Amino acid sequence: MTTKSAGAMMTVLVLAVAGLCRAADDEIDAATKARIAEFDKGPSTVDVSKYPKGIQENYRVFRQKCSLCHTLSRPVNSDFVLPDEWSRYVKRMMHKPGSMINATDAKKIYAFLVYDVSVRKQAALDAKLAPLSAADKEAVESKIKEVHAEYDEK
């Protein structure tokens, strides 16, 4: 296979993946589309320079995989802040046609998102934790601590 034909095949593959991902966006209701449009207007990057090296690597996986189907500003500016919200979201994205997210990638993306929220969106996290029972709040905080324990540099 020549370099030219390999490049053409890669272009076709990228366009096919993008088409599959975009088609899935057509299945959502108008209110959700409007909410997503607001998230898409925000910044599309996160300064991870002060994050642990493992989370910085996970951010690279997040950028690579998640940008195949939607803007990175969507999850970066999302109102999801609880670990279970991110777990459901990542699993849903993982099962979308063309996402190319395997179980290892999903774990890294989840860890990045949970870590990032606990650093960058602490006020929003606190607001979602406030109405929870003590046991539910403790369960959420435990999941966040698990991610920190795995990645924080000692």
C-alpha cells in the first residue's frame, strides 16, 4: 500500500467515525441540545501543568478520544461534577459507535474528569454535595479520594 492510499484510507476512516458520532447527537431533545450548546461555548482546554503526571497523561487520552465525537469544551464546561455522573457519561460515550474508547481509555478519562472537577470546580462540587445525606456525601468523597490517592505524587 502506498503512503498516498494509506492517507486516503485514514481520511475516509476519520470521516466515517465523525459521521457516526454526529449521528448520535441527532437523537437528543431540544432542551438538552441547548444545554450542550452552552457548554460548547466555553473554553476547550484545561491547564493541567500543576496536576500529577498521571493525570496529565490521562488528559492527553481525554483530548485525543473525546475530540473524535464532540468539542472538548463540552465536558470541560459540563455541569457534571459527581464521580457517578462522569462514570455514566464515560460509559455512554464508550459504547457509541466510532468512539474508539476502550476500557483502559475509559478509566483514564474518568480519572482525569473526577480529578479535574475536584480541583477546578470545587464550588460546583460542594453545591451538589450539600443536599446529599451524610452517607451519600461520604461515598462521593471516597470516590474522589480514591482517584487522588492513585495519582497524587507522594
